[in-house]
Amino acid sequence: MRKVVITGASGLLGRALVREFQEQSKFTVIGTAFNRANTNLVKLDLLDFDSVSEFLVLHNPDFIIHAAAERRPDVCQNDPETTKALNIHATGNIACVASQIKSWMLYISTNYVFDGTLPPYTPNSATNPLNLYGESKLEGEKMIWQNVVSGGSLRLPILYGKVETLDESSVTQVAEAVVSRSEIEIDDWATRYPTYVDDVAYVCHQILEHRAQNPDFNGTYHWSGNQPMTKYHMAHTMAEVWGADVDHIIPGKHPPAGAPRPQNCQLDCSDLELLGIGKRTKFVEAIRIALASMNGIFNR
């Protein structure tokens, strides 16, 4: 039985990761959270480095999946101190402890480490983040490689899944506009590759299984959905699923307000695909599942 610790286990991706590994007989999982900790998760403040060290040394996991982060670009841009503390310094601390106890650490990163001008991006493509979120996650990657003897970094694009509130994902936020009758502009400028968190969790499970069988497996990898969509296109797909009208939605043809976003950060996922690692659920199927539990509003 291999032990895996998952940080950020109360978040959108974290919950999917916990579900995935709880279903696996070869793994025992310990999830940590802070603001949204519950009886099934260990409350752990990642900014309390001593407590984190004690926790990891005590449990001595075979694997650590570090999914906790401040992931909202606008929040990051407006609160650089907190963003750097969690996305960079806490990551470095976890990496140091992982190295000491010889745990293999998988760091969840982002396609926003790229500037979106020359897609698709391989793991070896030049990085050039446009906002503090991308910068902080790239610095987090550097912290990993400065501290761990062996580990992995998995870059992901925009995520969605079974949400507790629509604002957990900028994908599911689009649903609010679909059911609204007020005229609203939605981004039709940036090409995104929405990726279902259950698919990502399965890929992370495959990665850990592969690592367990191949001790030399380390490095930076990419995973992503393969359907290019703007948020405007997402809205139309949701409307088709629910039989809704979208005449009130206007396509926005200019970069959205707020922190700068790249226009197209398509990820080349061929490295994992060549290893037989991967899973993709079609957007139309996954978005129906993702929003099915939202108080029946979208069950049409």
C-alpha cells in the first residue's frame, strides 16, 4: 500500500484527486486543507512551515501531490504578498521536506507560464508568463527543481468539474451568463482548452503508477483537454445542452479586463500520450456532469 498526501484537497482539483485515489486499492490517501478543512481532511496551514514539516515527517508518504495554490489571476495580481507566500515559498518548503523524507513530489502547475504567442507548447518551450499567477507558479516549479532529488511538475490549463459554487471555475461561471436574461459580453478572444478535473485526477494516478514502476521517471509534463474553445463557445455549448437561448450573450473580441491573460496557451501533451497516459472526456458530456448538482438550475 502506497501512501499519497494531497494538498489543497478541498479545492476543485483536490476533491477529484481524493476521490480518484480513494478508489484505488494500491493507495491510501491523506488530504489536507485549511479554510475548507472538514472531518475527512487534515487541517494544515501550508504557511506554517514547521507544522508542514512535522506533518510530512510523521506520515512519511511515498508521494506528495501539491495541488494547493492561489489560482485566480486577478486575486494574485492584487495580493502579491499572499500569492508568493503560498505559490512559491510554501512550495519550496514542501519540496525541501519531500527531499528529506524521499517522497516523490508532483507539483501542479499551469499553462500560464507561457505568453500564448507560439502554441502549442512542449515542456521544453521557453516560458514567459504575463501575470503574477503565471510568474508565481513558474517560480514554484523552480523551487521544486532546486530542492527535490526526484519529482514531477504537471502543467494544466483551465479546469472545471463538479463544483460547490459556480465561481470555483471560470468555466462554470459562464453558466451564470447562459441562464441570465441580461445582455452580457463574454470573452471570444482567448482560445482555451477546458480540462475536466476527473480526467486530470486519473492522469495523476497514472503518473504515480508509472513512477512506482519506473524509478527514473521525473520531469515536467503537460496534460490538457483537446477541444479549443473560447468562453463564448463554451456558453453556446452549455446552451445546447440545456436548450437555452443565448441571444443575450455578446462575443467579446478584445482581451478581457484584469490581469493580462495569454491568448492561446495550447499544451503539447505528447510526452505523456507516448507513455500511454491520458484521459479526455468531451466537454459536452463533462459539463453536464459538472453542473448537474447545482440545485437543479441546469438540469434541463
